[in-house]
Amino acid sequence: MNRPVVMISGASRGIGAAIAAEMHSAGWALSLGLRDPANSPLPASDHVLTCRYDATDPDSEHAWIAATQARFGRLDGLVLNAGIHSAHSVLEASEAEFDQLFDVNVKSPMRLSQLAWPLLEQGPGRIVTIASLSGKRVKSPGSGLYAISKFALVGLTHALRQAGKDSGVRATAICPSFVATDMGRAASGSDGGDKTRPEDIARITRTVLELPASASVAEIPVHWGVEDCF
């Protein structure tokens, strides 16, 4: 397998599907983690592997990593994109919702990083977390619980950067504000016409994945307009 290989979680729609299309057009081989592999944005082929991935099921993570290694024998990039949203303030949130957000938005990315690390070290490869500007600031009361999980995801990214200091595995958090996806439109209460496009985030992700280990980028905040320093 001469093509570089990237794993992308949550690739069935929105940002994940756009990243899959961008990396496929750039000549990368793809291993797509999907809750339902039948909903893949690209048909399965020699260069496109579709696997079941459920962020609340560690067994599915182990199986996805094993299938990727068996098919391609290498891993050059890991895009941790799968995530869920919450519109509750920290005063409204239940412990069950808190646990669910952290299971999907933080714990699963950490587990996948641990499992993929031996393969990434061989490259060395790169990890990209699709975080959020809500991981940089709390914009409103209703974004509070979601922001806590995204602050933790940005923190995880920095921890991975430190862990890869000597091996050359680099990690970058991409932190967009509202993106014109189903989740972004629901969260913003608008049709998304003026918002960042999923394809924009995909292009940024490709740029990061194709950088050499000598270029370490910690965070990339993305906004469709102007908000303070973002």
C-alpha cells in the first residue's frame, strides 16, 4: 500500500463526509468509522474501508483499528471527528447527559488515539481533532455543557502533542464556530447560508495532515466572520 492512510470517525455526513471526500480526491486511502457502514459517503473499494464505529462501544474501536491494520498495514492520519451536541446550561444538565457527552466527545477520541498510536509512530503520522470554538470560550449559557466537553477535547489534543514530542506524531485541534451542517444549523437556529462550509474544514484538515513532522500546529480556530480574536 503506497497511498497514505487516514482513519476518519463520524464520516457518514457533515464535516466527516466532507473530509472523506477531500482526502479521497487527494489520493489517500480511507478507513471510515460509521455507526452504520451502509451510510458511507463513498462506496467501499480497495482504497476505501468502511467499518462500524460506535463511540460508546470500545469493542467497535478495537475492531476498527484491527480492520484498518489488516487492510492497509499502515496509518498516517487519524481524524477524530465524531461528536454530539448539547444545548443545556451547566445548571440544567443531568449527570447522564454529562456522561454521554464525555463518552462520545472525549473518552472515545482518547481510546482511539491510544489504539492507533503504535501505527502512527511508524510514519510518523498525525492526529486531527475536530473540536470547536466552544473549546476556546463559552459563548452562551446554553453552550455551557457542550463547551466543557470541547475544552476537554482541546486539552486532550495538547496532551497528545506532548506525548508525540519525540516520536514525531503531531496533533492539531481544529476549532470551528458554526458550520453549515445539520448539527450546526440546529445549534445556530439558522439555515447556515453564511456559515463556514464543511468543505472549508476539510481543506484545512487535509493541509494539516499533509504537513511534515517539522511543522507542529497546536490549534486552528475557524470563524465564518469576525468574533473577537477568532
